[in-house]
Amino acid sequence: MSSLTNNFNELLNRVGDGREFSQASFEPIYYLVFRPREILEVKRLTPSWVAKLRDTGYEVTQFSIATEIEEIFNAAKLRKIWLAADKKAPLDWDKTNASLTNALVKEDGGPLQERLETVLEEISKKDNALLLVTDLEALHPYLRIGSLEGRLYGKFQTPTVFLYPGERTGKTRLKFLGFYPEDGNYRSVHVGG
């Protein structure tokens, strides 16, 4: 059995154990941490993991960061301006990335946070709900998931599992994609890495 499968099984046990917590401050946020070179393998395994979660009794909702970002960018009012600017200066990545980041993140949260918050609110009304957040690598170079987790703290009523490509550098510290500086601001349970 692969280490990814073993780590997923451990995560599943931790999610199940989390149901027993009665602490008011516990939020059921879990990260399955895996090496960035395993991204494709995780994508291949995800359907079987979803099936196993459903077999365990969870009503799984998937939230793809990549799909949400694509929809936000495609619907952006500035899209035509971005495309015209890209044609004029196709190698000005700093300016392009800053503009795209502004479309995702705002002081009050932004559309990506709003979409995740909406899903969290919708599934909180369901019995045995679980949110599986995938494709976190699509956040690069715009932001890291820890900032969204922090802004949404207090809104995680149902178990939420993030498939996190990166490295675990301590009990609460993670390095997104293995090259970002380590971040210890996560308030979640980490498995793997």
C-alpha cells in the first residue's frame, strides 16, 4: 500500500475521531499533506478516496480551487483588459500576477473566499457532510490556503479536508509547494508530509 493511501486512511480515522470532540474551539479542518511531485498521483487517487469517504457514510462535496479560479477569471470585468495588456507585454509576469491576485483577493475576502464560504454554509445543513478541497496548487502564485483558512475560521462546521501539496515542517507548519517559506498559522490537523 502506498504512503499516500496510508496517509489517507490515517486522515479518515482522524476525521472520524473528530466527531467525538466536544470542545467549542475545535474546527474540523484537516490537511492531507503530500509532496508536490505526487500531485498527479493524488489526482488519480482522489475518485477512490471520494468513494471510500462515501462508503464510510459521508456526503462528500468537492470544491476544486482550479475550477473556481478559472470561473472567477473568466467572469472578471477586467478580462478583456488583461488579455489586451498580455498581448502588449506577454512577459510582464509580476504585473499580470498582481492583477489576477487582485481579482481573487480583496480586503473583505474576495470572490474565492466567498465561494468557499457559501459552500461551507450550504453543506453545514446536511447530515454527515464533508467538504473535500482539491487543486490547491492553482493558488500559486496568488495566495496560500492558510490565509483563506484564517479568514474563514469560525465557519467550518463540517469536516473539511484540504489536499495540500507541500511539506510538513512541524506539527502546525507547512511549506506550500515545497518552496514557499514555512507558515505556522494553520489551525488544523495535518496528516502526511
